[in-house]
Amino acid sequence: MAKPGIVSKVTSLLVPSGRSARSIKTGPFRGLKMQVDLSCQKQLYVGVWEREVYKWLRRFSPNISTAFDIGAGEGEYTLYFLAKTQARKVFAFEPLETMRHILVANLELNDLADEPGLVVSPKFVGSRDNDHECSLRSLLGQISPPCLIKIDVDGAEADILRGAGALLDTDQTYWIIETHSKELERQCISIFVLHGFNTVIVPNAWWRMILPESRCTEQNRWLVAMKPRTRSRSNGDELEGTVKKKGFLLDVYV
């Protein structure tokens, strides 16, 4: 039997290191170009990074007018919102300068950096408004529903909800939040329930035992939230199709 770590060491020898422009192979990000380092981003490249939330991303995306990528990182969700949805306004918040530079480079790779509805901000998002932080409440005048909000901020998720204001009272606001502790998850659920949202905890897939994501937090799973509404189809089935936007194929679920 191979010793632990041998496979990863062999892989690191065979897989080139360093960033290079590559097209994502599968999933909702398929066809988007990103500066990817295969030595540490193979899951992003092949389309299994955070795959557990892909069905929710696809379910909430059709017909959105506004999208938020809070904790945008290198920008795969920002690219998706710009290239593969009908969103007219996309906000990308990324305080880390190194990450933000990669985000902008990825936008340029896809000819999306000059999109008129794109806002890239270095601010933290929370419950206050000052030179370094802003609240979702302060942006209400720029938001048109339906609105999809993705949050990955390593600890400030509940504080962002506390600063969301009337967004929590809007029927057509959808949330995908990565939670990083059981207590933060509990706080987020309490806020959502107070405002009439349905919530679903999205756990890690069983196959993460053999294909884990490298995480350094106490907990890594997701929470999705949406207001209850009457389905347009009695059986609730999703219908699959494709839409083309800016040369990208979008898998659509309505």
C-alpha cells in the first residue's frame, strides 16, 4: 500500500505549477477562462470545487437582475454572474489586494472587465458604513430584484445579514452562504427565520472523504435561503435548457 502523501507528491511532480490561463472544464463555470495553478487548483479547473452548491446556483440564477459576490476571491462567481446570467448589476467585494488583482486579471481574460454594470470594491461588507466597510443596506437604491447574494467571508456572514436591511424583507432575494462554524450557521438561520425565509443546510458530499477540499476553518458547509413561494409547476421539476450570453453556454434550470 502506498504511504500517505505519495500520490500527492507524484501528482505535484507531474502537474505543472504556476498560474496559466485555462478554461474551466465542467459545471456552471464551464468555458470561463481563469488564471489557474494546477498544483493547488485542480478541483476548480475540472469543475468540482464547491460542487455541492452548483444546483442551488443554477436554481437561483435564471432571470436575476442583481448579483453580489461577497468575498469574491479570484472571481469565478463574478465571472459566472456576468457571462452566464441576465444580471444587469454585479457587485464583487474582495478586500485582499492580491486576490483582487487576480480577479481583475480573470475579468480581462474573459473580456468582462469593462462591463457597465460591474462594481469591484475593496471594502469589507458588514453592518457598518465607513471608509473601509459598507452594508448591503447602503446599496438598496442600486439593487433590482430578483437578487442573488453569494457570501464567503470566513466569519462575518452573520454581521453581513445584520446589515442587510430591507433585503431580508424582499421576496425575490436568494442567498448562498458558506458558513465557517456551527454558531455562525445558527445565527444566520435565526436571522433568516425571523424574516420568513426557508433555509437549507448543504453539507459536504460523501465523496469529499476521498476528494477533500483544503480548508483551515472549524466548519465548511453552506446555507441557502429563499422566501417560500408557489411553484409554477405542480410537480416542482426543473426543466433544463441552454441560453447563450457573450459566447458562453449557460445551463438553465427554471
